[in-house]
Amino acid sequence: MATPTGEPFGDAMGEAVQTSVMAWRLVMAVADAVRRQQQRRRLGREEDLPPADQAVSEVAASVENLVSADISTALMAGADWPQMAQQLVALRQAGVDLGQFLPQIGGIAVTVRDAVASNSARVAREGTGEWERLLRETLPAGPVREAIVSSPAWPDMAATMARLDERGVDVRQILAAAHNEGVGVDQAVARVLAMDATPKVSQDAVQSYGPLTTGLDLPKDLDLSDRKRALEQLAISPSENERYSRWVREAMPGREREAALILSARQWPLIAARMATMEGERQPVREHLTRLLRDPAVQWGEGPQLGSRLVQAVSDALQQPLGDTSVARSRVNTTAARARSTTQDPTRPAAKASAPPQTNGAAVQGRQAGPAPSRGRAR
């Protein structure tokens, strides 16, 4: 097929190359964010970047040899080329093989260039400004997603995604490719720092496995002792956390104290992650929350375990299909049951029971036969 010629084609190809450079910058920003985050976590600091002129001289030949000529030329002509060269040298020093890394992101850039050149029509954007949600729906929880949303460069990354989307680029595909490269950077940096690339399972993660986290993508190094960090690990932005908190308060009018206990609970980030997952799946989160006031747990009032019971009540309300109240009916208030039991304190008068005598007797016999079942977390 003959190659189109003329100024319009040249302009279109120029735009396609510039768009591919934007995609390159996005992948590089993700890789650099992962490198910095790993060094802060493992060393407590970020290592200094090499001098810009030295970095340019070290990596220019590699970029020219391993990346498509039109893209490498556009990269080196950019005002941010010295900074990008510094990032490449820093990645190499951290353990990344540029001989593999450069061709891989060069391939991503070529894909973007070709997509823009062949598609002049812009793809309609789904939810302008919803790039955090797109990120959460596209990438699994883990060090790469955490590094992106916690990076100071995140606003610039989101703006880049918007511009790519406007030019007909499949941003989800770019994010998925960038994630794979980020995983490689994460593992390479961890190896150089003599650390296991796979984070050890934290006590919080172990204790959280069970009904409260069924179906959630739980980070292995979950840290619930630090609310801000836990929300970042679960990719919950401050605005999302505020929105979910407001939904809980609105679902419990007149129950401000119980709502406050839910929102201050150590496990709240897990509840927020559940809401985020449901929201991403277009499930009616607020309709599920309206069932809270009908759940016996929110009526229990006092007791040292009230906060935990309320958290479980929210989790049950979110996970049960609408219209199904079986979980709420089956939950037993063991504190209240013991208070009503005639075997609890022989010096106190027995409370009136609404059930037939033989039912009470069977219940007491069941308690005497062995320990009561508990709602412990599944492992």
C-alpha cells in the first residue's frame, strides 16, 4: 500500500509521535514512582539522582539504539529529556535492566503512535475526572497502584491520561502495560536491596481474612494501624473516603453515636474498600446501607464489642443481596443472651422469657454442653 504523503499526513504523524511520547512519560512516571516508593520503604529515603549531563551521556545511545527513531528523536528534543535520562540511570542503578526495559516501553509508545495515526475520531470519555476509579478498576491492589496514587506526580499522571483518552488512546491498555513494567521495577529494586520482592503477610492482613474481606483484593502488608496508609494501600482516595463516610451517616439518622463508632473502627478501611469495589461494579451501595437501621446490631447500645458488631453489620448489609435479611436475623446478641440466662447469676431473679419453657431449657443445655460458637475470622 502506498504511503500517504502531504502536509496533513505529516501533521497527523507528528501528533501521533507526540502522543506516543506522552504515553512514554506516563509509563516512566509510574516506574519512577515505584522506584522512589520502594527506596523510601526499604531505606527510609530516596537515593539522589545523578547529574543531568552525566545521565544524558550515559543513556542517550541506548535510547537511540533500542527505541523507534521517530520516538527517540522526539524524546530527546523535549525539555524534560535530561530529567528523564536521570530517571533511567536511577532505574538502572536500582537494578532495572534497561536492555529489556527500553524496548518494552518503546513498544508501548509505538502502539500508541499507530493507534493515534489510524484513529482520528476521539473515543467518548467515560466519566471525565474519574481517573482514580479507572485506575482502581484496571489495576490490582499492590505496590504499583499504591505508588501511583500516593505519588506527588499523580495529578500530572491523571492529566496525561485525560489527554491520551481525548486522542483516541485506550488508557486502560496503557495502564495495564505500565502496571506490568511497574511490577518489574518493584521486584528489581527489592532484589538490589536484598529484600524479598513479595511483601510478608502482615498481622493485620492475616486477621482480616474472612467474611469481612471476602472477594476483596487485600494487600499482604496491610497496615490498619495507620488509617491514611491503609486507605492508600486499598486505593481509596480522601474524597472517596469522605463520600463513603457521609453515606454511612446518612443511612443512620438519629444514630450518630453508632455511625461514629463505625467510622472510627480500625477496620473502616476494609468497609471503604468494599464500597469502592461495589461502586466500581455499579452496585447500589447506598441502598444496601439503608438496611442498617433494621439490623439488630445497631440496637444493642452498649458493650465492649459494640464497634466490632457494628462493623460486621455494615459488612453484612453490603454483601447480602437486596431483600435478603437472613444475616441480620441469624446474628445473636450473646451479651444479652447471657444477661437473660438463669445460669448466669443464681442470686438474680430470672428474666421473663418470651419463648416456651422447653425452648429455654434446650438453649441452656446447649450452652452447658460446650463453648458457644464464635464469629471468628476465617483464615
